[in-house]
Amino acid sequence: MTPEFLVTHSGGFHADELLSSVILTRLFPQARIVRSRAPEWITPGEDRIIYDVGGAYDAGARIFDHHQRGAPLRDDSQPYSSFGLVWKHFGRDYLAASGVPDDHAADIHAAFDASFVLPIDLVDNGALSPSVAGLLGGLTLPVLLETLKPVFDETDPDADDRAFHAALAIARAFVEARIGKSAAKLRAEALVHQAIIAAGTGHILELPMGMPFRPAIVKAGADQLLFVVHPRDKDWCLTTIRRADEGFEVRADLPAAWAGLTNADLEAVSGVKGASFCHNGRFVAAAKTREAALAMADLAVAEALASAGGQADAAE
């Protein structure tokens, strides 16, 4: 039966029931959120889903709490919050409702659980502190969402509910954006894979538009690729490929002589008509045409290979 009510606790709110509400309101938009601890509301019934309150976890009865003794644990013994339980049981339906293709759903469900849901679960259960992020701890999502709660001396009895619904809209934006980006990465992976095949043993990957490319390159084992070229709004981009997900080390830098130059100065140094920009950090450059971008890429490859060859000779 489609629920008429989505029941969670009243008073102050946390990230877990906010994010659970994002999932459930997407699936059951006609249901009304009820924030209460009254027994008549937090007792299971056919007309409701109860989460983060009620003292029980019973998916059949549609109650998803995690505060009771014997609270549910993941297979690796890490604790669930209400968000983890709701995502476990309703996440696939949420992805389908969001237009995620069936063949991508399993990957996105698992990735979102590991990178977004699990940290919320751990923080809510006190198993992980935002302080591990150091100076960025105050900017983590659980902390930011809780800053939207009313201040301690707010006297308006409706303040908590108003703040909850305002925070819900913000939480929804983060979930939708994260899922959208995950789906886009998988779409990009298919396009990049095609471009890798077209590149063969070459060192330049040409893409039809800007998109995430490194995961597909790594997955394909295309270690020969050094630079990526793709069109932008009004010009073409030449970019490097990072060696790892973290950090800024790249497989090959753009030529040092190009650093910080634009337009005529860059054309003169590179010898490429249409070269328009090179970042001082030498990780991205631009050109006015595809031909110019590819010519710059060819020069960058030649210099990178010559440098690598020289280093190999020196090592011998």
C-alpha cells in the first residue's frame, strides 16, 4: 500500500533522517511528513513508513530505526543509520524514479552507498567524527545540514519544522546532484571507451565534448595516452591526464616554454597558428580550432617522449 505518511522524530534534526526523507519523498510525493514521537504515530501501520524513530527495524512493517539494542549492522559490522536502512530498501527504486538506466543501477547504488551513505551512517552513530577532515570538518555535509537547525533560544514552536523542510530542500539538491554526476560518469565511460579504441596506440585522446575521462582510461589500461583534446563552447581544450585520483602529478606536462602565454605570444613560441592559452601550471591549454589543438598536442607529445627518452638514457 502506498503510504500516506512519512513519520520521523520531532525536535532537532540530523543528516540521516533528512537524507532518508529525500529518498522517500521522491518515491511517495503525495505522502505527508509527520515529525512526532507520539506513540500513535511511531507505531507501525499500513498507512505509513517510520524512520529514525520507533525503536525497531522491520522492513516488512516499514519501520527503519537504529537506536535500539541489537540495532542492524552491515555485513562488515559497521552500523546503519536510518539513511543506510532506507537506501538499502528503497535506493534502487529511487534510482529508477530518477531515470537511471537499469544496467547502471547496481553500480551507482553500490558507489553511492559506499561514498555518501556510509559516512552519514558512521557520523550519526558516533563511529566517525567530522574532525578527521581537519579544518574542513565544519564543512562536511552532516555538520552543514545541522547548522540549519534553529538556535537554542528560538521560541517559535514551529521553528524546528520550518527549518527541517528548508534543510530538506538543500539535502535533496546534494543527493540529486551526486546521483546525477554518478550517472553521467557512466555515460561518459562508454564514450571515452569508444575514443580509446579510435586512438589505438596513439598518445592523444580526442573526445566529442568535455567529460570525465580518467576512470575509463585507467579501466582500459590505456597507459600510452598522455593528453586529451576536446571542443569547448567557442574553442578547443588540450588537457593533461592525472596519474592518480588524488594529487596533481600528471603523465606528461605541457611544454615549459608555453607556460602562462596567450594568443600571439603563444603562437610565436609554439609555432601553432590559433594557439590561444596555456595555464602557468602547464596542465591545460586552449586553441581556436581543432587543428590547432591537435597540433599543440602533437608538439606536447613529442617533447614529453623526448624528455622521457633523455631521462632513460641518463639513468643508464
